Amino acid sequence: GFVTGAQGNFLRTCEEEWATLMFFCDYQGPGGEGGGVEKLAIFGNKAGRTGAELKVMAAIETKIPGFFTKDCTDNVSPDDWGRDSLN
């Protein structure tokens, strides 16, 4: 798979590194609504979920440059667990 890697190795590595449980759900297929995008469920504590999410996002961004960063602007989040971004 695109993010899962050979036999789910990438996701299993992320799960182990961040002490999370992750799996894909709600696949619409390449012709379905969302253009073949899948939702990823991540379970664990907040730090683990955030780390795993960012690692998966980085893997996607590496394979499809601009997927997350195309419309990225400078932003400072007021939330404790928000995400700041710099363009």
C-alpha cells in the first residue's frame, strides 16, 4: 500500500515507535468520493497519536510533495496541542 508499506511494515513501525494502534477505515476506492483517500484511525495517548499522525503525514508529503503543504500558511495555534506552521 501507499503508506502501509510492505505487509503493513510502515504502520507497524509507527505503532511500535509511538505506542499506538493504527488502521485504515472507510476506503472509497480510486473512483469513489475523495479520490481514493483513506481515513486513518490512530488510538493511544495524545502524544503518541500526534507523533504517529505527523510521521504518516511526512511520509505522504515525501511521496506526494504539496499534499499537505500546498496551501500552508504561517499559523500559530492557541491550543496546547495545536500545530504551528511556517511557510
